[in-house]
Amino acid sequence: MREIHLKLNDQDYFGFLSVATEDNLTVEEKLKQIINYHLIVYRNKQKLKNEHLM
């Protein structure tokens, strides 16, 4: 497993914390959710590109 370290100023951190809290998630859970979403989108784009090549 890999670790990611981010440096955020207080305003950005508390802004993101409020976004996570609205979804009843921790900051870590919200970041994982965002990363998983983007991976799904990326993989689907790759599939579409590969289908168009065939």
C-alpha cells in the first residue's frame, strides 16, 4: 500500500473537511472516494478508446 501526504493551508483543509462532513465521511474516506471515482472515469475512457480502435 502507498501513502500520500498532502500539505494544505488551514482554509483549504477546513473547506475540504466541511465537504467530507456533509457526506458523513472522514477526510481520508472522501479522498479515497474521489480517487476511486477518477480511476473509474479514466478506465472507462481507456476502454472507449480501445473499442474505437477495433
